[in-house]
Amino acid sequence: IGPMCWGTAGGKIGPWSYMAVAPLNTSLPPYCGSLPSGGSSGSVDTYQALATEGASVDLAPSLDWLHLNFQFGPGNRNAGSLNEYRAFRRAVAHAIDRTELASERDTVPLFSFLRLYRPDLTEDPWGQYEYDTERTASYLDSLGRRLDIDYPSGDGPRLVLTAASERTGTVTMAGSIVVMLADAGIAAELQLEDATLLFGTTLDNGTWDTAAWRFTGGPGRSRAIEFVKMFDPNGLPFVGSNFYRWGTVDSKVQNSATRLYAGLIEDLEATIDPTEIDGLLRQLENLLAEEMVILPLMTHDQVGVAWWPDEVEGPAVNQGQGVAWNLATWRVPAG
């Protein structure tokens, strides 16, 4: 047994840290590992090329996922922010073509964050926000009449989308989102920040307007519980981790939905019954979707493994445990 799994990064072949049972006496080495993010050359195409050489290939979306979020606190640097209005958040959601964004990265759109934690629970509640710029226009029109502003006569409401400058794939995606929003009548602009600043003082003080960043899912209830508690209205930083400040004591949004969410979190913390926990997770996700507090966008990348079936049998993708999760079951084919 030796270090026989290989991967690509920027088109250059280099060894991965996994172990596999297979000789290096074929025209192409066995491949195991995560695909490079951003849909760059040498990712999915590499696996497709291996398949044409006779390799078996298993691909699946990774558990890393990207989302668009809103800041609801008093520190929002966009003086003209409309994040407090659900109609505006829904207008934004309908202006973003998640299928197109995912296709640019060779991954899949996401309509539920629970799908990356407990896929058996989800009802894909963000599926209600299909790409539809006419609905965006309708929401903006009704909001404009409510605020006595004629949005179609100007550039539209201003939105500032922040992304970490070092995350090339995220920056590219954010740029595409800004174009989509502008095309739908929202005056969006892209603002890049050093990751240390964005996930430091900007996050702590709630000074962004909207932003896009990545989370990592994982199988089981505990990580799903950890995620939904990030929106607990009683979790103002640094008592909790509601950096979005949705429903917190200093939030611009405090209503029946935030009070309901806080109550559901209390129920979640008070029970150890798995059935009750599952029901509460579903309710909490559906409430976040109904209020459009965040918008899940897509999985970040894909994970894959390719192997030569005449040399080894048994490899399979497991997003939560890595490529070598079932290494003990790999065997050299009989004969």
C-alpha cells in the first residue's frame, strides 16, 4: 500500500494525502480527492477525461455551500439599505439565477441548507424563489409605492455586496450576482475586503450590507442545530453568534417571525427527543426561507474519485468522510 491517489490543481498533477490499493503502471494515475473550486480547467474535465480512458468515476456535490446574506443591524454601512423590508429581500432572491451560477462552477444550485446536514428533513423551501425578474420588478414596485419612491425612474435601490478578496471563486460568483441584480433593476455594487477584515471587525460590528461566504455542512443533527442557532434573536454577539442581527435587540427587524424563531430555538434547546428536534429543524428552516433571511446559492464544488476498475474495486464518494472513508473494503479484483 502506498500514496497512490492523485489530484489536480491548476492543471498540474500532484499527490494527495490519501492511500489507495492500485499500482502506478497505467497510462494515467488513479485520482482521488476534492475537485478545485471555481470550475477551473482540470476539475470536472479531468474526471471526464479519465472516464474516456476507461476509469470509473464517482462525483457528488461537496458539503461546502455558499449563501447570500443580509445585515439587519444599525452598523450597516449602506445608508440606503432596504434589508429590513422582506419585499426587498424577496426581490433580490428572484433576481438571482442560482442554476446559472452553479453551472459556471460545475456544481449544483441549492434550495435548502438542511440538504447538507439532514437531507431527509428538507422540503427545499427556497425553491419558491425561482429566477423571475418580473417578480423582482413587482416587489420593487410595491415597495416603492409603500415608501413613495419611484424606483423605475432611477437606478433602483442601492445594494452593496461584499466578498473576501482572496476567495477568487467567490469573487467571480459575486460579480455575476451584481450583474444579475443590476439587470433586474437593483443598483448593486461589488465591494472586496481582505478576509481578515471581513471576518474580523466587519463581521463583529455588523458593518456590511449584503455578503457572500461559505459554510461547511455535515451529517447529523448537531451541526444543523449549530447552524440554525446562528439566527437566534436572543444571540446578539457576543452572547451568541447572530452576526446578521436578525431580530436582535439592536435590529431593524423585530416582528412576529423573529419572536417565533426565538421561541422555536428555546424549544430546540429544551428537548432531547430526536423526533421533536427534527420537526423543529424543519420549522426553523422554513421560517428562514419564508422571511428570506438568507439565500442558499449552491454547493461550493464537487468531490470525486476515479479509479481503474481492473486494478481496484470499492472506491466511492462520501462527502462527509473523504475519499478514503471505506479504504478497508477496497480490493484487487479477482482474476
